[in-house]
Amino acid sequence: MFCEVCGARMEENAMFCDTCGHRVMGEDAPQPVVQQQTYAPPPPPVAPQQQQFAPVPPVTRPTRKTGPAFIEFNEVSKQYIMGEVKIDALDHASFDIEEGELCLIIGSSGAGKTTALNVLGGIDSVTGGQVQVDGRTITSLSNKQLIDYRRNQVGFVFQFYNLIPNLTALENVEIATQLSKNPLKPEQVLNMVGLQDRMDSFPAQLSGGEQQRVSIARALAKNPRLLLCDEPTGALDYETGKQILQLLQDTCRQTGTTVVIISHNMAFEPIADRVVRMRSGQVYDLTVNPSPMNVADLEW
Amino acid sequence: MTRALFCDTLRSMRRTLSRFISIVIIVALGVGFFTGLRAVSPGMRAAAYDLFSQLHLADIVIQSTVGFDEHDRLAVLELSGVENVTLSRFVDGILFDPPPEGSDDPVMAQGMTGAPYVMRVIGHDFEGYDDYNQRDDRLNTLRLVEGRWPQHENEAVVSAYANRMEPQRFSLNQRILVRGDHENLLDTVRNAPGVEERFDGGVVYTIVGVVHTPEFLAMELGASQAGGGELSGYIYIPNRAFHRPYYTTLLVGVAGSRAFAPYTAEYDYLVRRVRETVEEEAQRILTQRTARIGPQLQEEIDNGRAELEAAQEEVDALTQALADRPAELEERRQELLAETSQERYDRLMAEFEQNLAEFEEARERYMVAHARVQAFPYTREDYRHAQNRMTVAQESWEMADMGIQVGRAAIETAEAILESGDAARMGNAIGILSIYFPMNPGDANVAGVTRMLEEARVDMAFQEEMLEEARLDLERERAHLARFGPYLRELDAYERARRDILEAETQMLDAQHWLNNADIMFAIMQHEFEEAERNLQIALQEQNFGLQRIANSERLLRQAENLLYTLPYAQWMTNNRDHFPGYTNFGDTADSMQQFAIAFPILFFLVASLVSFSTMTRMVKDDRKQMGMLKAAGYSAASISIKYIFYAAAAGLLGALLGTAIGFLFIPQAIFIAYQILYLIPTMPFGFFPAEALVGVAAALISTVGAVLASVVVNVRNHPSVLMRPKAPRAGKRVLLERVPFIWNHMGFTGKVTTRNLMRNKMRALMTFTGIMACTALLVVGFGIGDSLGTMLGRQFGPESIMRFDAQANLQVPMRAGDTAQLEAFEAHLQTGEITSILPAFIQQLYVDTQGFDRQVPARLSVPETTEGFDDFVYLRDNNTGEQLELTDDGAIINGKLAEIMGVGVGDTITLHWGLRQAEVRVASITYNYIYHWVYVSPAYFEQAFGMACDFNMVLLNLNPNLRLAGLNRGERGAIMEERTALARELTDTVHVMAVAFNQTIIDSVGEQLSVMRNVVMVVFVAASGALAFVVLYNLNIINIYERIRELATIKVLGFSDKQTDMFIYRENIILSVLGIAAGLALGIPIFGYIIRQAEIESMMFVRTLVPWVFIAAGLVTLVFAIGINVVMHFRIKSINMVEALKSVE
């Protein structure tokens, strides 16, 4: 079985291409149940009614800003070798993110955005280039330092929540605070995400949105400087997705946490302080939005 | 099954090859262990059967106190049920290695226990060995493995077993020396013609072949009268080398016995009937034998005495002759020393000088004398002349004088006649006168006479004148001679001086000669002295040799006397094959293997099925979606299931076949090879046991196919849509523990997760728990058996144990109660303190049965002469309470195992069978005991039970603690061993004591075997439990990790360190391991109790209690296994790729 997008070999029954992240849509391809139930087809691209920012001509390789940014992605490459074929998941991708920003990385499947996020989160390695977070070159950290980095600097929010099924909501948050140096109070964080009443429920007893909120709470409770969200609304319906986005934007605004969100949904662009657009492993556009829209006002 | 489905099945096998193989392996392990272990016991019996029937192992062995001859053989051959009878004989000696290069002294070889290497030299009939038919009527034949058969008296074959155990000891063409222990081996065997006796009394043998024998199966070869009492090795030599007219053993073959396998009830029954016949006839045949040999013996003794006396006289004479020799020699030596010294030389010189001086002096004296003699004017000639003249003068005077005398007489006679006038006589007067006077005779008348008278008178006057002249002449000559007086004196002095000087000269020359040749003289004297010394040595050696000869013949004489003395008490010892070392133990070993083969493989099977069950269930679970799809496509539940059934059946069958093959091929052989350390059974035939194989295959299929059916049926019944939806992850659930906030709130998350996980995956937790428990239980059993085997001897023999005495002495003739005469042999040693105490006892092998018990159990009856102080020798404790037991007059004390076998308790009655005698005895108490069965009876009770007084055939000895060997290593033992051996020898040299056996000998030899067994058992159990733990834990952990891979990846992303991530999985393992170990320790106790009873051989009770170290070791080893698995898992967990794991969703 081969990926329809990038042509890479895939495991039988796999739902995603390992290389480009393309989701298999073929007739006989297994359809994730969750997807069937909650996936809303992306709306047709809407022409921006209010031009809030001038369209910038596409730049394949944006030049680096002067002065150190909070996050610096510097000519980062990630190459997989599958047999004889070399696949570039990241191909000299470069971008910066300032501290306290809500950054959106936009791109279609296989554009390399998840890989970029994984590298940023310290769970994937690179084959070229450097990534600096707050002056630290995380691409050259040892395994032990990476664990420490993940533990104290980064909060991860997954598309499929990845809660520990055997722990209650509260405990799922506590599992993170237990590790962190200066965590927030788990109850307080759950309050923040509006789950004060479901604290003692097990993940299986929660809805998708609630689970994702627990997941966000788990990430936030560590009081991270960087919150990474991989398609946080991907498995959620519109309303729930919007609530989650609101939560993330509020978090960014209120706590000053740098939030990086991955999405293939370009409709989210207006809410971000900064938008990184990716294609084929390359950053082809980077937009800074001086006055981002409130999520509540966003429609898609 | 459609073609597509078939393809899918094959492909899924290929794709999940590792899973398929793992099932095959697990099944193969289970089946292999099962079939393999089941095959061991029958295989061992078959191996024994092969060997015994091919080499005609005797069924009954008879030994006699008076030996056997051909008459006995024929007598026994006539008994009913006896097929053939073979006479056999041997002599025991001490093994030496021939002297090394440049030495004359052979080197004494040491056995494995450090004692002298006691070698049994067995006479064997090698005739006709190339012809199978001729061998058929003989018993205990040999099979040549290497080399050739012996051809003359100094060639021997050695056992392949000895050759294997001690390859450096015996090799082909090697020469060994066997010497008698305090006897001359040549008294019993002879050298080949032309071979000279060397190394006084030893015989040199050349090993020409290596053989298999059926009669020595075990490493422990039994007792010997020689050396340390324990037989170390044996060789076979041609029968004709033995020149004594009797045999030591009678081997009996029972008709039809070869049809039955050994160790079976049928065989035992058959042999026992014939043995009873033999025992009944024993006395009759014995009486004939004693009648035959009695006079012979007497004659032998008389001759021997005479010879001995003669030899003694000879030696006495020699001794006497030699008595002064050393003193003489010493004197001579002193002399020699004096004679050859400088002082002596000086003395010689002085002597010479003195002689010279004396000579000079003599010469001076001589010169003076000579001068004096010379000074006279005449010579010796003159003196002689004068002497002659004087002699002539003397003679002239004497002649004249005589003429005058005669003439006067004639005149007077004629005058008388004339006066008388007798005319007749005138003629006479004329005759007389005419004779004496030269004149013409006158007429025979007066006138004539008168005239003649006248004339005669004139003549007479003339003659007187002449006489006077002669007298003057004589006087003149005498005066002349007298003048020579002084001269003669001087001459005399001169002669003396001459003699003196000659003598002085000789002496002087002599002294000069000595002086001149002193060196040579000294050398000659030295040589002469040495010669004398050598002669003395030779004479002394001769004397010594003579003394040895005397000692030897004295011993032979004493032996003959003893034999004659015991002739009236002669008896036969009849044994069945139990007599052959190792025979019984081998059977018991096969039996205990049978027991292991039941308990052990079942455990493995259980685990194999559990593991294959969980794996197959997992597989079905993974395929849910596909099953749903197929079902949606219209396949029936049955045809969908067939794939999994086929898969499982294929794995199960393959595993079972592999397991059966491995099991039958390797396991019996492997265990057999291990047992070959203990037993000499050359080969084990390959055995295929269809029943076991079938059970194995069936069980394999049940555990694989059954597992698949169970999970497929549950799944395939569901609606396709349900199947196609992933099974909802099992919801987290609250556990009971959460209701106890005090504990719950103090637990970390891993703890909480672990606790909930344990509850969530109850099945898996249970399996892990079971696996660990089984592993620990196995180890408890294994270590328990090991400890049991290791400590058994120490509990049976030695201080603080049951058999506390150090040695036992067999008396030549049983001793009456109170008869102390036979104990005098021990007196001296009691005095010196070598022996601290003695106790006569009656110890007899007999058989025990009871009402309603279908066979007789061999046991030993022990009757001490006095029950007082018996506990210094044998300490009896109650089997239940552990309290000390006193031997009373109201019943017997029997050991627990015997009571258990026969199902009797205190107050019950058992029957003792001693030869043809029987006695009913009441069981008064039951005692602890580990080795053999014992029935202890007081002498009074013995008399009451058997109706006869008890005679004591043994004396139990307690030795001085300095003579005990326990706890000493080989080096420290050396000197003590010698002392003990000397003690035993001194005792056996007396007329009363036949043999002395030390308990330490038993402890050493049995201990060695037990430690081999212990090591085998421990290794097997540790390996088995390790395999078990690994298979179970590895599989379950792999499944666990596989199922929770997302969870693990998530927490890794959250920043869990490797260690924390590990703990996420480990915690569960650790808890389960700890619980499993605890349960296993508990479970091990009853299993051990069961197995130890099953593993026991009938004549032993193993130590049935577990000691703390067993539990500690079992727990620790299990923990080590669990930790080992966790280490493997650590790498597995570490290699989880977070990115990959988080990508997909289920």
C-alpha cells in the first residue's frame, strides 16, 4: 500500500502516511470510527471579507529577523530514508515565533507541520538545521535534557487527547503536575477549562471536547512556556472545536504562554498572532497579525 | 474455505511469523518436556533390560562363609527352577602404579576418598568368548568395548566405567600392580609361566581391553575386607590364574527370568520362588561341603603348622647366628678406624724405629761375642779333635779293663775246677782258658790245666800293664779337653747373639715393610670390612624375609583355623540382584523419574497453554475488523473461524511434533547421560511411546485450538458493524482500594494506575501471578530437594544425628550375651582411648510384613546387648514429637518410613521374617530415620518374640574424637586415615573380628553420589523454573507493552524519564512478582511435600522439612528472573518511538 500523496510505502491498514501525514481516503482503507462520527468536511475556502492584513507575496525562504526570537527554526530539515527513496518531511524550514504569541502553523497533509511541532516538542530529531527555544538549541540536547525540556517547558495537546484511560480527569492532570517544577493546582486548571464538575470522571466517561479540555488542562497544569497543539479541534465538532480554540487563545492571552497550533484549517488564521504556512516541508509564507480576531467572533 | 481465505491464512502466518513461531516454540517446550520426561523412566528400564539380558546378569547370588566348589555348583544346578549356575571368585588387593623410572618402589594409588585404592581382581572365564553360543550358559558375561580379551594370567580387562570416571588411571597397554593387603596375592593367584615375582607378593597386570559388565552399575562398588573397606575398582583376569581350590560366589540364573523385564513384580515373583528353594536346600548342600572340606582343612592346618615350625627354627637359627654379628662388626669398625689413622702410622713408625734400635743392639752384642770367640787360639775343629781323642782313649781303657775282668773270671773258674780235681771238668777248664787266652790247649788233666794256668797268669800280668797304660793315656786326653772350657762358654754366647740378631733383623724388616705399604694395607682392610658389613646386611635381609614368610604362613594358618573354627556355623547368604551395586538404586531412580514425569510436565503444559491462549486471544482481537469485514461480505462464522482454527492447529501440531521429536530424542538421552555419572548402563535405546505422543499432541491442540475457539466464537457471533468498530478501550474503573482514602491518597499515579491496571487486566495479572508462583514453587521444590539430599546423611550419621557410632566390627562368631571373651580384642584400644565405648549388638537384614500387606519389605533388625547407653550409639526420636525414645521390653521401635509403607501405627503388630524364622512383634514407637528401614528390639523382647536368646554379631564402636574425619578436608585426613586403617587392621588381625566398617566410608561414598544428584536436581529445577518464568513474563509483558504503547508514548511526551516510564510497567510486574513469590513459597510447601515423597526411593526417607534458606533462595532466584525480564523490557520500552506510537489511533 502506498500513500496517494507522497507515494511512500505505508503499512497495511495504516490510516496515516508516515511520511507526509496524509490520511488515507481510499475506498477500502479502514475508516477511523471517530473520524466518521466527528469529522466535518472542511468548508470551502471563504474569501476574506475584511482584509485585515495585506496579502504578502509568497516567500519561499523568509529571511531571519534580527535579534533572538523566542523560537527560532533555522534551516531545519528532516529526512526519512525508506528503502531507496528519500523523503524530506522538513526541507530547510525556517521561521521564528515571539514569546507570548499564538502561532498557527497551516498546511495541508504532508506539509511537514506535525514534524515541525514534534521537533519543537522535543519528541523528534532533525537531520539538519537548528531549533532554538528561548536561546536553547533543543536540536542538540541529550536524551536526558530533552526529557527535562519536555517536562518543564512544553505542554502537548494531541488530536486524540491521549489521556490515560485508567486515571480520572483530575489524575490525568496530576500526572503532569507531579513531574513539573512549578505546576499549577490541578483543580484550578480544570476549573479554568470548565471541568470542575467532571474531575472524578474517567476519560471513557467524558465527551471528546471534555477529553480535549482535560488534555489541555494536563498540558497547562505544568505551567509550560510553550503549548503545542496538534490539530486540537481535528476530532471535535464545530462548537466544541471553537470552545477549545477559545480556551487556547484565552490561555495565551491570560498566562502569556506561547501557543503553537497546527491546523489544516485556514479559517483559523485570523485568530493567530502569527501564521506559518507550510508546503512540502518548506515554510512558504509567514504572516504576523498585529490585531488578531477573538475566537468568539470567528465563523467557519 | 475459499482460496482467498486460504491465501489469507497462509499470508497471516507469514506476516505474523514471529507470533506463529513463538506459539510453536511454547507448545514444543510443553510437549517436549512432557513426552521427554515421560520417556525417561521406561527408557531407563529398557536400557537396563537390554544390558542385563545381553550380558546374562545372574538372578540370584549366593555367598558362603566356606566357599564353593564344583560339587556345590552341580547341587544347585539340580534345584528346580535353576537354569544355570556359574562359579565366580575374586581377591581384593591394593592398587599400585609400577615404580617410576629410576626407582624400585611402586607408588600406592589412592581412591576417590583418599583411602588406598582397593582393587578387586575377579576371575573370569574368557574361553569361547568369540562364540556366542558357548557363552549362553554363563552368567555375568562381559562385552568387549575396546582392545582384546586377556590371554594369559597377567593380562586383564578393565571396566569401561572405571575408564571413563578416571581416564588417567587406566588405559590400554598400561601396566598396573596389585598387591595383597597384608597377604600375598600369589597365595591366591599365580603369575603366567615365565613371569617372575616382583615387588614381594604383588602381581603386575597389563590392561588389554575395556569391557562393559552388568554386575557393577553404580559408582559405589560395595565393601571390601581390604584397605579402607571400600571397593574402588575391579579388573577381570583369566579364571585359571586362581590356584585355590574354592570359589567365593555362586551365580544362579533362574529359568525363564529373561522373559521378564527387571524391576517388575513378575520378575521379582519368579526369582523369589527359586530363591526360597535355594534357601531351603542351603543347609543340605552346606553340610556336604563342610564334610568335604573339614578333613582337608585339618590336614592343611597340620601341614601348615609343621612347615611353620620348621621355618621358625630356620629363622631362629639365623637370628642366633646373627645375634653377635653387629657387635663384632662394630668392634672391627673401631679397630679399623684405629688402624687406619695417622696415629696408627706414627705407631708403625715408632715400632719400626724400636725394632731398628733393637736390631742395632743385637748386632753389637753379636760382634762382641764373635770377637771373643775369635780371640781363642783354637778353633771348633780343635775342640772336636780333642773330643775324639778323648773318646778313643776312653774306649781303649774300657776295652782293656773289660779283658782283664773276663780273663780274671776265666782263671778263677779254671783254678776252682783244678782245686776240685774233677777230671771230667778239666776239659771245661781248658776250654774256658783257651777261649780267653791265646795259647795251645793243654791236655785235659791237671797238668795240662796247671800249665795253662801258669801261662794264663803271665798273660794276665801283661794285660794289667796294658790297662795301666790305657788309663794314663785317658787321663792325659781328659786334661787336654778340659782346657777347652772357657772357649765353649764364649761360643755359646756367640750362638745366642747370632740368633738374637737374626730375629731382630726379621722384626725390623717386617716393621719396615708395614710402614712402606701402609696405604695399600689400609685400603685392603677397609674393603674387607665393607665386605663383612654387606654380608651382614644380606643375612639380615634373609632373616627379615624369613620373618615375613613366617608371618604370611601364620596368617594363612590362622585363616584356615578360623575357617575350621567357623565350619559348624557355616551359612549361605542368598541375595537376588539387589546384591549387585547400583541395581536397586537404578530401579528406584527410574521410579522417581516416573513421578517427576507426572508432576513436572503438567506444570509446563499448563503454562504453555496459558501462554498460547493469551497469544491466540490477542491475535483474534487484532483481527476483529477483518472478521467484521468478512462477515459483512457474507462469510459464515464457521468459515471465518476456520482460518484461526487452521492457524492454531498448524502451530499446535507443528509445536507438538517438534516437541515430541525433541522430547523423545533428546530429553531421555540428556537425563540418561547425566545419570551415567552415577550408573554404568552403556546405552539407552531410543524409545517411541505412542500414548505419550498422542497425549502431547492432543494437549497441544486443546491449548491452541481451544483457545482460538473460545475467543473466536465469542467474537464472530457479533454483528459485523460491532466487529468493525474497534473494541472500546476498557474503561478505567474505580477499585476497592479507593474507598480507603488514607492509603489511596498516599499513592503516586503510577501506583494508582498500576492498581487499576491490575484490576482491569485481571486475566493477564492472574497469568503473571501464576507464572511467578509456579516458578517460585518449582524453585522451592528444587532447592528443597537439594537441601534434603544434601543434609540427609548428616542427619542419619554422625554426632547429633541418629547413628552416632563411628564404626562397627563384625564378629567372626556371634557372641553370647555376657560373654566378654570375644571383646578382648577391643580392650587394648579402650585402654588407649582410641575407642571410647563399645556395644555388642545383633544387626540382621530381614524382611518385614504385616497383616494385609502383600509383600515383604527388607529391613534391618537391631538388638543392642543392653538398652542402657544405647543412645550413645543410636539416638532414637519420636517421629512426631521429636522426643527421645527408650527401647523397652514391650515392643519394637520401627522407623517412620517403614510404618508409612506398611500402614502400621503404634500398637499394631508386624511380622519379622528371618530366614525360616518368624516373629510377631508389637510396634511400641515410631522413630525418625532417613536411610534404610530399621526395627529396634531389646534383647529381652527379642527372646520373647523369637523364642531364643539373642547372639550378637556386631560390636558398635565409638572412636576418640581425634579419630573422626567429619568436617576435615582430604589433606587433614591423611594421618587420621592411617590411624583408623591401622586400628581396623589390628582389630581384624585378631581371631574374633572379621571386618571393621567405618560409617564415614558410607558418608563419603553416598555423600558423593548424593551431591551429584543434588546438583543435577538443582540445575534442572533452576533451568526449568527460569524457562517458565521467562516464557510467561516475556510474553505477557510484550502483550502488555503492545496494548499500552500509546499510554507509554504519552507519558514519555509528558516528560517521564526512562526510569519512570519503566516503572509504569514494572510496578505491575513487581507487585505481581512479590505476590506470586509469596504465593509460590506457600504453594511450594505442599508440592515439595508431595514430590519429596514421590521422589524417595523405598529404602530412604528424604528430609521432608524445608529450611529457611530454601525459601530465601527460591524467592531471590525468582526475583532475579523477574528483574532479568524487566531489564529486557527496559530496552523494549526505551525503543518505543513516541512519534509513531501517537500517530495512529485505535
